[in-house]
Amino acid sequence: MGKTYRFMAFDLGAESGRGVLGTLEGERIALEEIHRFPTEGLTVLGVRQWDLTRIYTDLLAALTRCARDRTPSLDGIGVDTWGVDFGVVARDSTVLANPVHYRDKRTDGMMDEAFKVVPRDAIYRATGIQFMQLNTIFQLFSMVRARSPLLEAGESILLMGDLFGYLLSGKKSCEYTNASTTQLLDPWKKTWNDALVEKLGIPRRLLLDPIEPGTVLGPILKAVADETGIDPDVPVIAPATHDTQAAIAAVPASGGEDWAYLSSGTWSLIGAEIDEPCVTDESLAQDFTNEGGVCGKISFLKNIFGLWLVQECRREWARDDQGIGYDIITREAEAAEPMRSIVDVDDPRLLAPESMPSMIQRICREKGLPIPETRGQIVRCALESLAVKYRQRLRGMDKILGRTTKRLHIVGGGTQNKLLNRMAADACGIPVIAGPVEATALGNILIQALAVGAIRSLEEGRRIIADSFEVERYEPRDTASWDRAAEVLG
């Protein structure tokens, strides 16, 4: 029997984070959740931001539990997070402030202001990345416009996955997959587009040269090892630090017919793996993105406001009903009348509304649609609208790439919403394979395993994942009602 490998994957999302112990033994991999914790941001002096210290404390708590209850000896530790956000680090290695949350209002209006300096189509052709006001490019541009003192005091910016890797290893880095989300990277050269950076007035010294996913940063800091009990020789590895790319790495797909993926969670990201960037007039018109993937791949995809809509509704309703869970509101949605109201889930007003249920109702009112009143009607509206958007984006992608997708792999926490999985199969008219739930942690572990030679290729890792975890298959049923629903969005 070969060596047993153990990896700690920290998977940090916008709502919660988890430390997951992955054990790779032969042709099987097993996961154990060591510690789960909230990551939701906070607002201080009107600025929405991440509580860096609290999250870091929970990383240490997970490592302490691992060392105490499981093993102090690991073959790697890796952190993946959401994209675009960053911390600023000074010359003396101090993290200067809590990273600002991508839903903060500092980027309001910044896209239009940036386009006055560099035209929209020029930014897209230089980077291949879709336009969202939360992108790092617009966060940094807002700081330039505001003459933020952090730009002068900072020596480098570290994207969130790199920032936590730095806090664990003491090594500053800029991992490629997350760097691509900034909308400042040249997708062909995989380096910063210096001309774009200069035109926008962003200090070039802040941007570290990108490194490939699977780079070993170095051993865990002695102070962290001493505090947690983890072996001081354990390496900290930069996996695919962008959680979307980690999840895509774990898609249990094999060759043959064309397939697409949907990373389903707070955000929905739907797309395909391609070998070279696709930057064309049509991809610009549909605002598709070319994010850096693992093992030389490009992730050609579209970001969609995902289960964020449902999460925010539940959060508001929980103020009056603390026992309400996703299982309850999903059952209520399943019982609600189908195809009553369909909204555009990419409406920018859904990014950070004061009240998500009220905003969904307002949009329906403006469109002359029946206004959802009950919790079930509101959630059904959100889920059906998501499924219609999946269909719309999938068909748009196929047109750009000149292909026909034959199956859709849904991975991530959203796979637990079986109602949405069923809607996706019916709306898209193709089979849906849902699972694994913990794709992001698995992809994190897969890249760590590649880094230390525990597996030889991405394909081998995907095969091991497919053999180790159950998936559910949803066959499409009558799609006529979804054809009519899609007409609502045009």
C-alpha cells in the first residue's frame, strides 16, 4: 500500500469558512470537516469590510483542532477564497487595514469614471474579463480617485487567498487564478498589463508577479506551529486560491462530449474549460470572462448573482424567525405556484440592497409581473429566475465557442438545493450532474496533491474524485414552459 497523504484545505466563502482535512490513500480521497465558522463582514464607520483578525483566529482554531484531535503532521496547507478583494501590506510587513468588502459602495460609479480614462472595449480586449463594479480594477481606481493614503503607505497588495497564505507562512505571493479576477492581467502573457495599470494611475509596485497554482510558499511560520501544535515542517501551498477555480478543478468530468460547469453558491459561475483566451466582439457583447484556470486552462465563464438572493432573504426573515432554515424556505418555494414571476438576477440593484425581498418585489412591480408576496413565492421567483439565466448564459456561451453543451456539472454548496438542480436541468434542456458538494475544498486538495507529487495530473485527480463521491443525475423534462419564461428576459 502506498503512502497516505493528508492536506488541510481552508475554503473561505462570503458567508462561511471551513477547515477541511483531506486524506488521500491510493485511489480514494476522504474529507472531514474540522472547523466551520462565519466569515460575514462588518460595517465600521460606513465601510463594509472583512474581519481579518476573526477569520485568522478561526484558521488557527482549525489547525489546533487538527493537531489535537487528528494529526499534527500534514503534507500541505492551502487557502482558497473569493476573488477581487485584497489587503494592503506595508514595507514593515504590517497589514494596514481590514480588507474592504466587494459589496462596499466605494465602487459605485467607478466603472463609468474608469471608462473616461480607458474605454470599456479597450479594457476588455486587454484583459478578457467581464465587467463588474466590484472588480479589483475598480476598487483600486476608487482608491486612486480618493487619494487613499494606503496607496502611498503600502508596499504590496495581497488578494485574500494570498493574504491568508502570508499570515500562515510569512511569504508574500500573488497566485495566478485569483490575479486574473482583478481585470488587470494580460490573459495571454499571464502577467500584469502594465499599460492599463499606468493609465489608471495604479502604483505598479503594489502588484507582485503572479505564481502558478501549486507553488509551495514555504513551511508554516514557527509562531503558528507553536501556537497550534502543527508540525513546523508542514508546507503552506498556494492552491488555486480563487475558490471558483478550485471548484472547477474538482469537476468529476471525463473527456468525450462537450460539458459545462456551474459552480453554485453565493455566486453562480457557469462556463467551460478552454485552452486559449476567447476575446471577441461577441464575447465582449455578452460580457463573458476569461479567468485563469489550473494546469494551463482558461475558464470561459459568466458570473451570475447566485444563491445570494436566497441567502439575503433568509437573513432578513431570520430577524423575526430565528429558526428559519434553507430547508424550510425551499419547501415553501417548491409548494408555490410555478412560473409566476421571472426577474433578471443580474440587475445591479440586487448586488447589495437594503432589503432583498423588497427589491425582488419592486423589480416585479416595475416589470408589470405578479408581485410575489409569501416567502415561498419570493424564493421560487429567485430560483426560477436563476435557472432561466443559466439557460440564457449557456446558450450564449455555446454560440460564442461554436459548440453544443451536452451535460452540465453543478458543483459546490448549491448542489444541496435539489429544487434548483431540477430547474436547471429542465431550463437548460440537458442532463445535470450534481456533486460533489465540497468541490472547492477538493480542488484545493487536488492542487496541493499535485504540488507534492501525490498525483500526476488533473485528469487523475478528477478520476479519484469521481470514484470517491456520489453524484446525482437530473434528466430534463418538458422544457416548453421554460421556453416561455425565457422570453420574459429576452
